[in-house]
Amino acid sequence: MNVRTLCLGVLSSGEASGYEIKKEIEEGMFSHFIDASFGSIYPALTQLAGEGLVTVRAEEQSGKPDKKVYAITPKGKDALARSISVVPGRDKYKSEFLFQMLLQEYIAPAAMLAAIDKHLADLRADLARIDECECAEQPHAGARFVAGYGRAVLTAAVNVLIEKKAELLRRMAPLAAE
């Protein structure tokens, strides 16, 4: 997937400014897919507009320059459909937490416990966000699929961490008794 396809995907939900697209990619429904900077979003939008895949209009703002608001065109919807109709590549998962756990022999058990607790809190916060998102609106089938998948993966990760934390606490108990 590329930034062009990501922008078309965001705009398929409704018109938005470049800033609103960035916010949706960072914090919204599209935050789980790929990262994109303003330096890649705006050139992609300019290119999409030049190809007739999106329209752009100026919207007045009080005391600020006009903002550009983008909307996907029927031609853009066709391009989006073509772009996402290919079998996706393998997902890439990067995690500083897992790097730390891989090399846990170099950190104190208390530091490892703190890292697990923080990661558990982060995962639980992500699960709560999924639940809040589903309560706020009746999502379409695609959103239900992604939310269900995310819930399953996050719940499995929470369960593994609870198990690993219990193992760590059992190992730490004799050390604390000394």
C-alpha cells in the first residue's frame, strides 16, 4: 500500500483537508495501517487531484488562509478499488517492547516487569478504543471485520503478557525472599 491509496481510503469516508487526513492516519480508523507524513500526504493529494481522482476546493477560515478540502471522485473510487484488489504483502510488525523482551537478560527483572505493565496498559487502552469506536456508530462490515480482528489479536497479546508476567513474578519471589 502507498500514501496515495491511503489518502483515497480516508477520502472514501468523506471529504477532508490534508490536516484531517493526517489526523485520521495518526489517531483515527486508519491509524493501524501505514504511517504517512505531511511531506508525503500533500504531494500525493496534489498528484491525485492532477489525475482527477480527487477534487479540491478552498474553504474560508476566519483569520487564517483558506484550507483545501479534498473529496474522492468516482474515478478515484475506481482507482481505490483497483489498488486494494491485489493480494497484500506480508504484514510487518515492529516493536520496541519485543526487542527489549528479546534481550531481557540485560535488564533487571523490575525493569522487565515495568515494561510488561506498561505494554499491558497500552494494549488495554487500544482494546478500549476499539470498544468506544464500535459504540459511537454502527460501522460497516469492513470496520466490524477490522475491529474484530484487532480485538482478537490484542486480547491474545494481553493473555500472553498476563501469563509471562505471572512467570516473572514467580521467578522474582525467591529473589525477594533473600
